[in-house]
Amino acid sequence: MGKKFFKGLIIATSCIALLPASLSAQNNDGEGIGFWSSIGAEKKIAKGFNADFEVEYRMRDNFNHTDRWTVGAGLSYRLYRNEDKTFSVKADMGYKYMNVWNAEERDDKDLYVHPDVDYTFQEYNLDEAYNITKHRAYVSLSASYELGRFKFGLRERYQMTYNDKIQVMEHKYRYNEAIVEGDTDGIPGSITKESELEWKDAKTSNAFRSRLSIDYDIPNFKVNPYCSVELFNNLNKNFALNKTRYIIGGAYTYKKVHSFKLYYQYQDQKSGDDPNSSVIGFNYKFEF
């Protein structure tokens, strides 16, 4: 058992090597660590045809804010499996209802330069934090291949996300020479603040996600390591890479119906609405 466990440890270490070198400098963006959790259930409807349901909850900024909560459901169908059950192809589709928290957002405008004294002020707009409702639909095609105790997986997914229209309180900070409230370090005038509700229009975004995963079944050991790399490409911006997600974790199955996963995720964010670069996650699924 010792040799088998050591072999599994080597596999897990190899998965860690997939993480980018920037992992050593994690959290430099000041966003802190997030926590993602989900509870799901999967029901076999017919041979190769399953339905699933999932509730997800995410936290961010060192667990200080709810990032989002999600309720989703989907269907999957096995298109092909060979006789020895080592290779299979599956298609799936689903829908997710999401409530997403957005932090306050600053948008810099003109830089005011005083004509008479050495003074500048960066004018800006500040949107207050708000929650927004999103609707996401997706379709996927995935394949898996077992080679010995290794299992390799590839999933290609298209997803469309629709953001509801929402009103957000916006504050505009400007410099006004005409308003004088005494002598403030020799600078005439003052900073004005105007606040009003601003409509954010409904928006639709389209993405293509490619995920490669590796699992290893350690003999006579209940927890098996896995890792994955996933690319997110923005179809609204000529297939530009939006972010890359790296995951390493361990999976445990109890009595073939209870599945548990504990993982660490590093996300190289180029743009988008998932600010946490580091995430600790836990998933549970019940199959019946």
C-alpha cells in the first residue's frame, strides 16, 4: 500500500506542476481568497440518460462577501461507449439562475489641472455595490478515456449569459472652481458630488470553454487526486482569452452514490466578473 500511495502522491505533485508560476505571488491583487461550495443530485432516467440539479454558493474577499448563489438543472446523454467501457462521449445541456454581487466600481474621467497653482484632481464616477440577476444556458460535448488507472477528460462547452437590466446608484465627483468654501491649502473651489440612479442595460455575453482533466485511481486508497485546466474564450470579442482556471483536488466516493470533492483553484483573470484569484472549494453530489 505504501508504494501505491507514494505513486498517487507523485501524480498529485505532477498536477501541482500544472499551476502557473504566479501562484507563488497569489493575492497580490488584494482580492483575497474565495470559497466555492455546491450540493447536487443526479438521477438516472434511462440507460445513458441522466438529469441533475445543483445549488451553488460562492464567497469572496476572504469570506467577507457573498459573491454569488446559483440554482441550476441539466440533462445529459451518453452518445457512445466502447465495449470495455474505457472510452465514452457525452452531451449535456442546462440552465442556471444566478444572483451575483458586484463590488463598487470606479470609472476615472478627466484629470483637472488648476491653471494658477500646482494642483490636480482626478475626476471620477463611482457606482455603489449591487446585486444583479443573470440567466445562463449551456450545451457541452465531453469525452473521457481510461488508460490503466488514469482517466483523461476533455469537455467543450458553449454558454450564453444574459444580465437583467438594473438601476445602480452612481456618484459623480468633480472639481468646481466656482464654489469657494474658505482657503483650503491655498486651493480655491471644492469637490462636488452628484448622485443619481443610473440604468445599466441588459447584456448578453457568449463564451466557449475548453477543459482538460486528469484523474488517478490510487489502489486501495479512498481519496483519489485529480487536476484540470480550463480556458474561457470570449465569443463577443473575437474568441479572446478571458481567463484560465487551474484546479487540483481530491475526490472521495462513499457507497457509489455519495461523491465529495475538495479542491484548490487558481484563476488567471484577464477580464470578467470573477475577481478571486485563489479559491478553496467543496462539492457534494448524491446519485440515485
